[in-house]
Amino acid sequence: MILSPDASGPRRVDAVATHRRLEEEAQRRLGLGPETLMERAGESARKLLRRRWPWARHLLVLCGTGNNGGDGYTLARRVLESGGNAVVLAWGEPTAAAARAACERYGQAGGRVVPRAEVPSFLASWSPWSETVLADGLFGIGLSRPLERETADLLSAVGGAGHEILALDIPSGLDAASGQPRPVALPARVTLALISAAPGHLTAAAARYVGHLEVDPLGLEELLAETPATADVLAAGDLASLVPPRPADAHKGFGGRVLVVGGDLGYGGAVRLAGEAALRAGAGLVSVVTRPEHVGGVIAGSPSLMVHGFRRPSATALGRIAADVLALGPGLGQGPWGRALWELLVRDPRPLVLDADGLNLLAATPVCRTDWILTPHPGEAAHLLGTSIAAVQGDRLEAARALARRYDATVILKGSGTVVADPDETLSLAPYALAALATAGTGDLLTGVVAGLRARGLPPGVSARAAVLLHARAGLTVARGRSWGPISQDLLPFIGP
């Protein structure tokens, strides 16, 4: 988990280029140059250090050659000036002008600098780790290249030792655009993002390295308010505005009707999970179309569902089942039975939620339509885009945006830090990483929740965002800090308001 569902966290994420523009505007319009921002960053980090680790007696600061290293020198100086103990481990001489000035001020305050050649041996011999915090000021969000071997070895050695680490801006080695290590990154207990969060703080592999995330805008709130965000960040508090309460006099027709289609031989559980999730999300009536062999089992397990078994589906038979929204794909398969259903329903004019093998069939036979929501995981997204999983994970925001653009659909790109993209390319990011949900059936639940909310009349983008939040909140409730153990049906009682 990156953020708890009720924690106050970042409300926006910005690309590296946006950060650069904000820094330039801060100097041009507000007269806040790099040195001023460095001072603010160093003091913010000092306060966070005292708040988070009040027991710490020693601070080691790993400083690089750029402005992130300058933030580290400033933090070390501020700690010295407040009566604490700080030592800088310099991974090279500062090259940026503001960083050189910060290094000089640290030296004038009596600070000690350990040169690069001595850093590994110093770390190996440092003994009071139980009283020490290591601040990571090696690389900031500008890192866009693979690390050299010596630096990667340093990060691996330090990261594997389990020390208390405060990352300044972003954990070193983590790509700010993708959230992927290059090829390793330093795992932090706490990360202090400066100005605003970047995509790499909240998606892909970020949850392994970022720890608890805090953001300090460094006094640039006015500029941030004027600057469009790369993506907005979803939070549990958004649910009240996304999903209106049901009127006291509502009847089952008020919640709309969902038809869930899928469940080839051996996969009847998928449609049952999706159907139950749609009911939990507020749909008034849910019908299921599956193989005849699964009808009895689905009804016995979920008597609230209306279940129809079809051996040879036809447009006439399917047309007799009333539905406001279709959910196609859970357990569908790609055989003749599943393909026949897909061909009958993918061009149906009713709103559609497409998942699982419905997406794989779409990739094989692209179609154009409107008013649909696609819910791919990275493998399905790669198939839909004709690329690799690594390419999708290398820029999850752009992958979601490309899918929305290509298929004129609202897209939920699932995974750690789920991304929601609309056809107009508006992006939202859900900052949740739940290893406990890496189990069969949780994607079917999400499909059902999306369909249930859509049946209630919510727009596609609203349905997608609210469904992601409801799904994450249920997962957090069930997981309770565990990384494994829960199964998909455990979430069902917790889906809803």
C-alpha cells in the first residue's frame, strides 16, 4: 500500500517536464531561484526527520552532484545548525551551481564530507545504525538513464541492509516517469516529494521503494493552481461526490439492470463474482449468461442472480434478457462459444464493460464503438496496443491514454497504482498497491462494480473512478496489512458505501 484510503496525500501528479517549468516560473515570477527552493526543501526535510524519527541521534546524507545533492547538503547543514549530528557522503563533487553553494555553506557550518572513494568503507564500518537515519539525496526526479554499476552496487548494498531511509524528492534509482527501478532503487521508509508528486511516486513498482509519501509544494501553491496536472490522484473521500446516495423511496428498478456474460466451461465462478459485485455496487437486477453446466452452481451460490445457460447463444435469445449495461468477458474464453457471444454483444448499442478474454478478442478483431469501459491488466493492455508488457509498465499513464485514444473508451489500467483514462485523455491515478489482491477473481469483481455503477446511471468516467476506489477500499479492509491470504469473495461484503 502506498497510501491508506483515508490518508491525506497528493491530489495531483506531474511529469518531470512540468516540474522543470514550475521551477522556471518560480524564478521568473516569484524570484525564487534554485538556492531558495533548496533552503525550503532542506528545512522541510529537517522538520520531517524530527517528526518521523525523534529518536535519531545521527544523520547520514548521501549526496549526488546535482540539485538533489544540494537538497541533501542543505538538510545536513540545517541539522547541524539545530544542534544535531550530520555527515555527508558525497558521491562526487557538486556540479550544479546551487548545489556547489549548498556544499560550501555546509562546510562553513563545520560539516564533514566523506569523499566518494571512501563511502562504501565508511558505510560498512558505521556502527550506530540503530540511532541513525540515512537521507537519500543522490538523484532526484530528473534521473532518466540506467545507473552505472558502482552506483547500482551501492544502492543494492545500502537498500538490502534494512536501514531507516528518508528519500529526498524520490528514492534514488527510481524513474520518476515510470515508477520502475533503473535497474535498482533505494527503498525508503518515507519519501518527501518536492513541489508535487510524479507518476513514479505512485504507480508500477513505486510501492516497493517509496514507503510513506509526503509532498511539500515549497510555497508554489499559486503556480500549481495555475498549472494543469498531468493526472489527478483519487482518494477515498472522493466517493461521496462521485456516487450519490440512493433515495429512501428507491426500488430495485432504480439501480438499473446488468447482464454479465461469460463463464466458459470451468470458469463459472468468474461470472458469479462479477454478478455479485454488480449487486453490491447498487445494481437493482443482475442477470448472468453462462454455460448450462454452471447454472445450478451459480444459482445455489448466489440466489440473487438470474442465471441463463446457453449452449449456442443467439441474438434472439440474448435480446429477451433485459439489461441497461453489459459486462462481457469474465471467464469468457476465446473458443467458439466465447467468440460467438463476443461477436453478438460487442456491437450492441447498450453501455458495455469489457474485461478479460473480451479484451483479448478485441485485440484480435478491433472494432469501433462508443460508451464502453475497458479494464485491462498490463498483459491485456500490451495485447491491445500491440506492444510489450515492459513498454506498458514503462509508462503506465501514456499506455492508458493511448488505449483510451485508440478505442474511444474509458480505460482502467489495473495494477499497482491503477490508472483511469477517458477518451478526452483526462487521467486519474489511484495510489494503492495491494499484494493481497494478486489473486484469482479480483478483476472479475472490479468488472462487476463498474457495471453496477454504470447501471445506476453514472457516466463512464465517474463509474470507472468510483469502482476503482470501492474495489481498493474493500481490498484494504480485507487485507489489513497482509500481503497474501484473502481470496476474491472475501471482498464482496465490503463493496459499497
